[in-house]
Amino acid sequence: MQQKTNIVQACRVLGVSRASYYAARQRAKELAICVASVQIKAAFKANQSCYGSRRVVDVKAQGIVIGRYKVRRLMRKVGFKPIWKKSL
């Protein structure tokens, strides 16, 4: 409840409506997901389409902080399915 009051006060001081604040926050999330999606695609393609969500999460070394389940959801959305190597 305290945080909500601070947002209201900050919006009043800045002369911005609360709806605009929350809309901008949502757009920022969508942009972050878009950037993450591009890097997930690059990591997936760079590894001969063999990486699943657990290994793709290791793109954290590239500066993206993203969880395994979000990676899995984005991979499903894009249509990536890892190719598993068959044993002889």
C-alpha cells in the first residue's frame, strides 16, 4: 500500500497520469522480452538447434538475466524445438 501511495505522489509531482506510468512500465517489459527473444534465437541457432531451455538460460553470460521457464515459454512461442542426438 505504501508503494502505491509513492507512485501516486510521484505521478502528481511529475504531472503524469498513473495510467501512463503503468503503460510505460508494461512497454519496458515488452521491450526486454523482445531483446531476450532475439538473444535466445541467436543462442539456439549458434548451437545447431540442440539447446533446450536449460542450456539456453546460460546466455546469462551475455548479460541477460532470465529464468528457465520464461526461456521455455519464449521458445514455445517462437516454435523452437531442440533436436536431440540419437544414440547408436
